Amino acid sequence: MKGKSSRRPAQVAETIRQVVADTLTREIRDPRVGFVTVTGVQVSGDLSHARVRVTVMGEPEDRERALEGLQSAAGFLRSRLTRALDVRV
């Protein structure tokens, strides 16, 4: 059983990566979030926390604006993830 449960965080991380990337490209209309690429997701062992890593193309001021746009969209992204994931903590 240990092997099966240790794969779960990786599976959840991949689902989160896919949902966030898809949502950013199809549903986020904020012009600040232009050239953002989701590079990875780290999920805690108990699946209660996730850290999404992104790369932003452009000048430093473009990166800063993109991060502000992502911060603004965080609640919307969380709601999309809640619908996509069936995880009980």
C-alpha cells in the first residue's frame, strides 16, 4: 500500500499543473498574465498544500506585472482546482 500512496502527491501535482496551465491559456483574460508557463507543482504529502512554479517571459517589469496578475487570479484558479480535484484532507 505504501507504493500506491506515495504516487498520489505526484498524480495530484500533475493534475494541478494541467488545470492551472489550461485555465491560464483559456480562461484568464488579464493582459498582465501573457507569457506565463507553469513549470512545476510541488504537493505536500498530505495533499493539503501545493506550490505552483511559473516562468514569465519578458523584462523585469513585465514579470512583476504578470505575478501581480497571477496573484489577482489566485482565487479563480483555486475555484477551478476545487472542481477538478476530488481530494479529501
